[in-house]
Amino acid sequence: MIFIYRTIINLILILSPLIILFRLLKKKEDLKRFREKLSFFTKNRFKGKLIWFHGASVGEFQSIIPLLEKYEKSKKIDQILITSNTLSSAKIISKIKLKKVTHQFFPIDNNLIVKKFIKYWKPSIALFVDSEIWPNMLINLNKEKIPTVLLNARITKKSYDRWIKLKSFSRLIFNQFNLCLSSNKETFKFLKKLGAKDIKYFGNLKYSQSENEKIEIDDQTIKFISKRTTWCASSTHNSEEKFFGLVHNKLKKKYKNLLTVIIPRHIDRKEDIRDELSDLGLKVHMHEPKTKINQDTDIYLVNSFGKTKSFYSTLKNVFLGGSLIKHGGQNPLEAVRYNCNILHGPNIFNFTEIYQFLSKQKISIKIYNLNQTVNVLDKLFTSKKSQKNVKNKINKIGQKILKKNIYEINLILNKV
């Protein structure tokens, strides 16, 4: 099976010039940095001990920020390498002001390319976040005796069903990890069946919080929002924005000054979203701090990365997208930390345990249809419910999970 996998990767490599050209035209690649995916490096390797984190995109990266902040302060670590696959994650990482952090794009998982990557960066430990599993990279790290960790591991039922069909291959790959730190109980069981050898479960790292939270929203926008009856639909996916536009139109019959803030998961869709909402008769304002907001604005569309926390700080009621469709939901904990009430659809299998916790605290509400959404928001607009106690509970849980993860990682680091 590894032979077949390598054959497929080699075919992808042959086609990579066309793939990269297409992605450049779609503005999904950086013209100056796409060569990093072929192991042509744009940053220098410092002398000393290097710890390497890899996460596919924005969500995975945000979950490890508290870890990065801890290792930034560690005298034993000289450099922190972060790799990711997407342009959006690179933009987010560029805003983090940590001196030890270096970002590169993750290389294509071709045998020769990953060998070149490992030889250049020489990591003391490699930590793969969430479900980032790359066979050639893992096998070559193992050959070089570089310890690997699957951090905040998440294996969905769908992913498990695919892996288990290739039982001998899955055992070969998952056995490469020296340690797997599971984010939930279901993943713990799946990892065991897939052949991982050392699995521990402390909880989801997404409970932990950065020490340097920054609010980046201008006074003009805060003032505008504060004068309106406002709610937010965050991390929305295709087709969900239209649903929220319909919700707005129904609520507007009662709340004439209603403002709906929409923060799409992928901002490259912003023009399509604007056109779709305009077709519903809604007036859409694109988030531009220096642009005056018209008083008759219905939808405030956030079209830049890294702004969710800023808007959560000024809003009270947040609907987490990716849950009306079969995507599996998005992480609600950021919004809870800013004392927001949480609404979500029925599809939350990516964060089942977190939503169960929030449901027990009576601050999350499952929504099934348009009328229910309208009725729930109508009640919340007149409610004075606060989530401050829950925020403190989450922070305590997060600190415990973070400490236990750091302890396990340091056990390995101290041996290398």
C-alpha cells in the first residue's frame, strides 16, 4: 500500500506546476512562497533546539497558540517552526509576534522532498495537530529517530472507516507516532484500533486560551453595532449565509434596527455572499474600518482574517456555522469566552464533547429550522443572561489540559 501511495504522490508532483498555477490564479497560493512546498526554503534555521508544529489551517493553528507562547518563553527551545497548508493560516501566523516562530508551508509528501525538508530543519520533535497524517513524512522522521506526536488528535467516524479498510497500512502509519494526545474519547478508541502505540486523553486543547488576546475593532464600528439590535453568524459555510439572510428578513419585521454580522469561514467567497444576500433585498456592508457604514445596513459582512474575537467582544448572541450543513460544526469556545450565547445547527460531530459541556451549562441551543432560529433570537434579544461563570470554568479546564500536554511533550524533549 505504501508503494501505491508513493506512486499517487509522484503523479501529483508531476502535475504540481499546473495545480500550483491554478491555485495562484485563484489567489490560494503566495507567488513568492509557493516553492516552500517543494522544499525550497525562504527562512533560516537557527542554531540550537528546534520544535516543529504542523497544522493544516487556521483552526489547528489557533488551538496551539497557548503552547507556542509557553515554548517562546522556554530557554531550552531556540526556534519554533510552524508549517501549514493554506494561505489563510500563513496570514494569521504572520500576526503573531513571537520572536522564535518561523513559518513555512508544509512540503508535498514526496519521499525526496520530505527528506530534504527534514535534513534542512533538523527538528528535535515533530508535532502534528488534529488529523494531519502524512505517511512519507512520518516514515522518514522515524528513520531519522526524530520523535513524533499527534497533538490534539481528532479522528472522525468517517475518517476512521476509511483507515480501517486498510488495516495493515493504518497500523504501519499510526505506529510511527511516539505519542498520540487525543482531543476526545471517540478518537482515543479509534486510535487504539488503528494501531497507535501510546495514546493519552486529557481533553481538547481548544479549551486553553492565549495569554495575549488582542481586540482589533475600530471605535466607529463598535459605536455603530452598539446602537443596533445585533447578532452574529460566525464561521459560516456555503448555503448557510442565505439561511441567515432569511432569518434577518423575518426578525426585521419586529426589530427595525436589526443588524446581522456574518463572518464567513472562507473569505474568498465574500463577493458571492454579498450578491446572494443582495438578491434577498438586504443591504450589505463589507468590513472596511475607514469606510462609513450606511445607517440602513442590514448585513455587516466581515471580509478579513482574524477578526472573530474582536466581534465576539461586542456581541452577545452567536450562531456557529458549519452546523446547518454536514460539515460538523466549528469551535464555539472563543465566543463563550466573550460571554456570548451560542446557537448551532444539528451537525456538530467535530465538537461533540464541547457542545455537550455547553448544553449542560445551558448556554448553547440546537437549531433545526428557520422559524425556531427566529423565535430563539427573539427571546435572546430581550434576555440579560450572562455567561461569566462558564468562561471561568472553561479557562480552568483549559489550563489543566495545557499543563498536561506540555508535561507529556517535555518528557520527550528532555530525552533528545
